Amino acid sequence: MNTIDRTAIATTVLRVTSGGLLLTHGLIKLIVFTPAGTAGFFESIGFPGIAAYPVLVGEIGLGLAMILGIYSRLAALAALPILLGSIIPHAANGFTFSNPGGGWEYPVFWSLVLVVQALLGDGVYALRPHPAKD
């Protein structure tokens, strides 16, 4: 039986799920809240409204890159400022994300997941050809 290294499979699962979450958050900003609505929300929590646009594009583009396995390390690192920035509006709400307004637990955890993804690389089934020791 031909088996693939479990670490490579785990890396792929992490890459695809992280990319899927980024993509979903970006599409929600685009389709549900609309770019203008997202900019208004950013302003309501103290960020410049214009920051919503690169965040929206980043979440969609970087999410797709991670799902497809195209420069996953770089995509994870590029998404890190988005997640670190998302900690700010949640910081005063306490640790647990189930707190009113959502605590900082989830964005901190997701930030760490992106760091781990950057350390691990693409895993298997990535579109970007890469050397055996990625």
C-alpha cells in the first residue's frame, strides 16, 4: 500500500481549512456586507474605512492561494497582519470568543495557525511545484 506521510496530509488539511476560512470571510465581506458596508463597519470599530478593501481582497486572494497550494507559506504570512489586526476590536471583550462582541481567543488562535502553516509549507496536492524538502 502506497502511503503519504501523515505530516504532509495534516499540513494539507490545515492549509485547505485555513484558506477556506479566509475565503469565506472575504466572500461574506464582498457578498453579504458589501465592500461599502464593510468599510462602514471598519470605521465603526475605529479602523480607517479604506482598510476594508485590501482586507477583503487579501482574504479572498490569499484564501484561494492557500486552498490551491500556491505559495502557501507566503500566503499564510501575508494573511497574518489581517488576523493580528482582527485581535484589536476583540481585545476588550475578554478571552472567550463566546463573550459578547467576541473575545480575542479565536483571532489569536487563527494567527498562530497561520504561523504554523508558514512553517510547514504546502503539504501535498499543492498546485505550486516545489522541491521534495519544502
